[in-house]
Amino acid sequence: MNVSMRQLRAFLAVAHHRHFRRAAEALHLTQPAVSRLIADLEAELDVRLFDRSTREVVPTEAGRYLEQAAARVLDELDGVLTHVRTQSDPLRGRVRLAAVPTLSAGLVPPCIARCAIDHPAIEIILRDQNQAQVLDAVRGGEVDFGLTVEPATPEEFDTETILRDPFRVVCRADHPFASQRHVSWTRLGHEPLILLDYASGSRRLIDAAFAARGIPMQVTLEVGHPHTAFRMVEAGLGVTVTPALSLDALRPGLVAVNVSPEVVREVTLLRRRARSLSPPAQTVWNAFRDVALTLA
């Protein structure tokens, strides 16, 4: 039997994403290449691994069995190969991490820059993803660790909170809020709000801040990224509530104001529970902690 690791990794990607195109994107391959790998694997095993339709790809019973077994075997093999590879230089290797967009823009760049200076033999691969995708990537072993906002299911992960990031109101310079040192949540209840959608880990916290005070929300627009929210504010469509770490992208003509009482989000590193990190990954994890201390 001649089954390759490339075929098995392609199979696991398709089984995880339930979609050939998304699997190809995750593997940095073309869709025809992934389809060929799956076809060759099915031919070699003489069994159909997926039921295909126009809307999704679902593993067959044989496919589900192979998915569980192959994921376990490849995970163990990756650990063995990583250990062997780092024997000559424990701080040489590739570290894969996933981070939510506001952290990718605000916290990840200085960390990668520090690692490039202090540990040039470590290669860092970043996935800029929403909260749910980061959790899935960590859960599925696609990355070494993730950088998120208060994961909703911490019992699945080993976590470390490294920073408390306060929320701010962003408005135009000609808005009445711009001259204030603090704006209350109550006053925000009278404003048209431009907020991140529910793919963001911050949105749940913002909703909870309003709900805890019994303040109705006038959400006029939901967007996927703080940069988009800032442009909408710039156009005079409302104000936004955003984490302080996103303010590096603030454009001229916009003003950030403190919210009273202060509400923060906890920036959290997480990895799969009871799974130790490789020496390079642990080094990058520690670098995030050190960089966060300089921002606290």
C-alpha cells in the first residue's frame, strides 16, 4: 500500500473544512491538486471517503474512521519530527499561530519583530482569523497556539491572560463626545452605533456591558473589522466602541474617548489542554507575555 502524508493531510483538511476549495486554501494548494490527492487516496484504499454534493463534502463511515485515526497518528508524528529537528538547535523551527484581527494588528507585529531580532532561527506563520476560527484552529491542531479574547470554552484549553485591553468610544472630531474625557454607557445608548459583528470576540463583551446596565443599543451597522468601523464613523454614520489595541489604525479627524465605567477584554493565549509546546513555540508564547507587559 502506497499512501503518502500529502494525501493524508489533504484528506484531513477536506474532512475538517467539509469543502475542497477551503481545504485547498488552508493547504496553500490549488483545488484540482487537492481533488487529485483525494482521488488517489481513495483509489489506493479502494474505498469512497467522502459523499459529495453541490453544497458540502461529508466523510463516509470509512472516512470518519480514517479522520480520527489519521489525525491522531499525524499529530504524534509531527511531535516526533519536531523533537528530532530541534535537537541540533532547540530554538530553530516554525511556529504557527492564529490571532483575532484586532490583536493581529495591535499586538502581533511587535512580538514578531522582537522574535526576529532575538530568535532569527524561528519562523512565525500567522493566521489572521475571527474568534471562532482561532478556537477551531487551536482545537484541531492546525496551529501551535492562539491569541484570542476570553475564549467561551476555556475548559478545552490551557490559557494565560496576558493583557487587559479597555474599550474606547471613537467619534468624529466635531462630535460632542470629542471634547469629553469620559463618556458614560448611558449616553452611548442614545447614539447610532457601528459595531463589529458576532464573529468578533469583543462584540459579546460590548453587548454584555449594555445589557448589565439595562441600556438599549441602537446598532445601525455591523462590520467585520475596526478599520471599516472607523471609515463609517468618518462618514458621519455614528460612533463605534472598539478595543484600545485597535486605535493604532485611527485616522485623522477621529477621536478616541474613555468609556465610564471602564470595561476591558482579557487578551488570552491558549493552546490545546495538556499539550506541551515545542521550544520555539514556547519561546514565542513567552515573547507575547513580555510584549504585553510593556503595553499594560
